[in-house]
Amino acid sequence: MSSDQKPSRKRLMLLGIGGLTLAALLVANGLAARSRHEQAVVGWTEAAALPVVNVFQPLQNAHGDTLRLPAHLEAWSKAPIHARVNGYLKSWTSDIGSKVKAGQVLAVIDSPDLDQQLAQAHAHMLQEQSNAKLAATTATRWQNLVDSHSVSRQEADEKLSNAAAAKANAQAAEADYARLSSLEDYKTIRAPFAGTITARNTDIGQLVKADTDSDPELFDIADTHQLRLYVPVPQNYASVIRPNMQVQLNVPEHPGQTFNATLVGNSTSIDRRSGTLTAQFVVQNPNDALLPGDYAEAALSIPADTHGVSIPASALIFRAQGTQVAVLDTAQHVHLQDIHIGMDLGDKLVIDQGLKPTDTVIDNPPDSLRDGDSVKLADAGAPHVAKT
């Protein structure tokens, strides 16, 4: 081997070693980069696995609240008007929507049968009155004959008894005539009180029957100058009802407009079927803006209560353990807290046990949330503002 071949082999060895070293460095860098990427993925996955939640702090009910309940309106006075005599409707003077005064004529019934009965009763009354007068005169005469010993005491007593019976018959005939005379007055149908005709179920010539439940009433009348508001109050809120309390109500046909009502009484008992206390309010209605039968929404004021706190209904968790909320500690770990709902105001709840104003509560907690889980705040770094 020549001397110039030895350096060439040495250079080749050096080049091989350098290539291997470079390849090792490249592999090491690749493995390090892959490890860093895997660690980043793991960190991102762990961070993404943390639920992102919104939180709030409960508010004390220091200024009171409002309870909104469904209600309905009824006329202050209402009455279905039926016929008290048989006959045919001769005329009517008031239609639906008519304002009438107490005693105003609504309709007239033609009742020839009643007219004949009244005439017969009148004649019978006159007959019985005459018989009673004659019997009384006869008894008086026979009493005078007894004094002169012309007739026996037995005969005189019989005449006195006949006179008493005749007088009783006359009184019975007078009572029958008075009864039919009173029915004669019912041929003219009058309004029992001032109000509005809300229904007319008859017309001229229609057959009218008295004292029957199968036929509808002739008229309906309602006094609407003021209305009764009936509010079914759930048992949990029965203590809200206080003497002379005022409520506000609104009805669908007057959006944005409110009306005032004053308590006049309540049922003083809980309905077993609905679990509610019925409260009755009076609503002044001088312009007839409100209608009997209206659906209404009543707003009842709830007095201030510093013993409870308010939270949105969306914070509740319903599980086998009962009603709970998710509370965060300072390390952002979840603790499921048992609570008691004092009042349910729809979208807001008054909690009287289990929460303090200083607690941090999760709103809309995920279904998978468990006690001790870590979470991430949606507004991390920003102050938590209590919801109102």
C-alpha cells in the first residue's frame, strides 16, 4: 500500500464519524421536539378538559322582591235571570252590552194561563170572603139566641166553629190570590241591580218555561263598576298576604298598562287539590277597561328578608342527593352544596338555608360536574359581578 492511500482512508473514517455524529444530533433534536410537542398536547388537553364556568355571588333580599302569579277577574255582582212564569216572550228592551239601572224593565212575558188563574183566584177569594162574612153574622145571631135560651149551647158552638172555618178558608183564598198576584208581577222582567247585560238568550215569541234547569237563562247581568280579582297563592307564599295590601295587575289586551287592586279577604284555608290560598282583591273599573273573566297577572310585593339570598334558577342542580348548587373555593375546586328553597319566583329563587352572600356559585353547571372537580373561570382575572 502506498503512502498516499493511508490519508484517504483516514479522511473517509473521519467523514463517517462526522456523519454518524450529525445523524445522532438530528435524531436527538427530532426526539426532543417530539417530546416537547407531546407535552404541549398533553397540557392543552388537560387545560381543555377543565370545564369553563361562569360564576356569581348570591344577593341578599334587602329591598324586597316581587312575586308574579296568574289570576282572573270576575264581576263584582252577576246574576242569570230566569223566568218565574210560563208564557211567551212578548217584548224585550235591553240587548247585550246595554247599561241598565236597578228595576229597569228588560222584557215582558205574555201569560194568558196565569191571567185566568188570577181571575179565578180573585173570584174564589170573593166567594170565600162572603161565606166568612155570612158565617160570622150567623154565629153572632146564634150567640144572642143562646142568651135568651132559644137555642142550645151546642148549636151556638157549631155556628161559631163554622164561622172560624169560613174565615180560615177566606184567608187561604186571599193568600192564593196574593201568590198569583206576585207571579203576575214577574211577567215583567226587571234588572235586579245596576249593571251591564252580558247575554240575551231569548227573543219575541219564544216559549218561556218557569223554574226549569234545562232551559238557559233569559238574560245575564253583571255589575262591572268594580271587579273581583282572585289570586291563587301557593302555600309557601301564604304569609305574603297581609291586610289591606296593594297589588298591581296587567291583562293581555292592555300591554304595558297596570291596574291597582286592594285586598278584601282570603279563603283562610289551603285548597287540598291545588295547594293554594285564594286571595280576593277589589279593582276599581270606572271606564270598563277590564272585563269579567279576564286572565290577569298579579304582582305581589315580598317584604325584605336579610336571612335569605337570591340566586338565578339556572344555578340549581337536581340529583339524587337533593337540591344543590356548585360552590367554588379559593383553589377553584367545586363543592356541591345542599340548599333549601324558601321562595320560587320563577327565574329567581330565594334560598333560606345553605348559602351565604360571600359564596361563589357556578351558573348553569355542567351535568358532568362532580364534587372536588377543578374548573376554569370564563372571565378569569376579572372581578366576579353578582347577578341581579
